[in-house]
Amino acid sequence: MSAIELDGVSKSFLQIAVLREIELSVPEGSRTVVVGSSGSGKTTLLRLISGFDFPDAGTITVSGRRVAGVGAAVPAHQRGIGVVAQDGALFPHLTVGENIAFGLGIRKSGGRASAVRKLLNMVSLDADFAPRRPDELSGGQQQRVALARALARRPKVMLLDEPFSALDAGLRAATREVVADTLAREGVTTVLVTHDQAEALSFADQLAVLREGRLTQVGSPRELYARPVDLFTARFLGDAVVLDATVEGELARCALGAVPIVPTPIRGDASIMFRPEQLAVGPAEADGCAGRVEAVEFYGSEVLLTIRLEGAGDATAADGVIRVRQRGTSNAVVGSRVGVTAIGPAIAYPREPVSAP
């Protein structure tokens, strides 16, 4: 069963189309992430679902109830939806406990205090946080308090608008894990919007890529990473090695030689895409593809090698230069000559046009 259904949803501001014919189904109890660059329409999509704005066309259904569209215009406070904003939006003049208790509707102080303690525990915070002010908390703690406040109304759906973007990398990952566990435990359907690809892939059960107001692809994170529908989506969801090639049946001839490809109707000129981890680097062999290491970026458990392929000429979209991810134990150094081998099939796309100088 779907908790949220968007059918043909469009929205414009001052005659500028921000969202165009959005079709999206969010399964009940799932975590759906909408990922896209700044200005792609992510926040507008959340505002339409929450009820802060209404679509110009199409319908929105929440838990089987039409809330926007023909004959329906349910206001935000009647939709049973919780919202956590990017900055948490806590009331600075209230304590943590008062922020969480806001709108609980519990008159007795004992009952209110008990409910606040339960909600703090739900987001892995101790009860002694209740008397503190928001400015006495870290960024991650503030976001957890904002989540507790949103959960206080027992929403059926939670909308998260880039809530981790202002946190540093370590705190962002820890806070994201607490939030994900809390929402899963409570069985709350969640929609997160973000421009962070790693965050989208790790948080989502279902991933939707938004580009210039249109959804380009919807599916599982693994599916979208491994089988992106176009090169934009491929590059947006992670590093991509793109080579010019000629497709001949089940093979593509490129700077790496003849490599297998995912079945495709494309024939002749094409661009093919590998993920960096699909390329293995080893000793250069006389009859294999070789290149010279131009840069080594060390990330602890892995290294990212920049390699200029030998004799590539115009055979690649990046002047014969590729970037290959390897384990951190790789002993490749700048200037060394290495062999490059493809692992698994590439994906073929229509040949990318050559950019004007």
C-alpha cells in the first residue's frame, strides 16, 4: 500500500515551471529519498506534500485520502504529516522539553514531562536534556530534538528537508543513523530530500532523481547506481568513468579494448560508463591496456588514481584520462606505468556531443 501518491503534479512560480508532471508512489513504512541539485524542485515537492503550497495540476494522496488536486485542498495541519527543516527550526526562547511538548495537548505537567522523556529516549537523548536551551546543544542534538518534536504529534508521514546538511561529516553520519533507526522503529513513512549522493544511497529504500523539475529515474539505490538511465543520473549518483566507444553486438570497442556491455539496442558510436570500482589496476602487460598514473588521492581504505591511457587519442571523452578507485593497499605512485582491466559490463548510452571549446 502506498502512503503517498503524486499523480501528474506540476507547479510553477511566476510562469516558471518548477515541477513538471511528477509521478511518484511512496510505499507505506518506507524511506524514499528525492535527490537533485540545487534548484531542481526538491523543497517545492516537499511543500506540496506537506500542504504549505498547492499544485497547479495533478493530485496528491496521503494514506488513501486526497489532500490536493481536483476537489481537495486539505491544509497542512490536517494532513498528519511531520516536517523537519534543514536548521531544525527550534524555538530559541523555549527549553528542549518545551519545544518537544509544543502542541502535545497534554495539560497536566506530569503527563507532559513523561511524554517528553519518552520522546527524548526515542531519539537517543537523555532526559536531562529537557531543561536545556537549543543554543546549548550541538547541531546533531538540535536535529534530534526537532525530530522528537515532529514525532510528538504521531504523524503518519515524516518529511525531512536536508536536515543533516549543516553538520560535519562524522556528526552527519551518526545523526542520520539515529534518525533512520527511530523512524523505522516507529513505522513512519519518510521522504527525505537532499543533494548529497552518499546520503541518498545510504538512507533510501527507494531513490528518486529530480532534474529540472522532472523525475528522471525511480527505483532502489542499488538499481539506480548500477543501471542509471542516462549519463546525468550516472554522474549525479557517483563517480563515473565515461569512454567513447563503438558498440558491436554484446561488446564495445574503446580505449580499454573490447569490453562487455549490458544488452542495449544501441549500435555504432556510443558513450559507455563504468563505475571506478569496475576498473582494476595492476602491472602493465604487453598485450593489455596500459596507462601512466598522474595523481594519487589517498582516502584511507581506498585510493583514487588518475591515469592517462596510452595511445587513447580521441578515444575517451576526457582526453584519455580516467579516474579509478582501488583499495588503500594499492602501491601505485605518480609516474608509474600500470595496466587497466575492466571488471563486469559497461553501460552504453548515445554518444555524448563534443562540447564547444
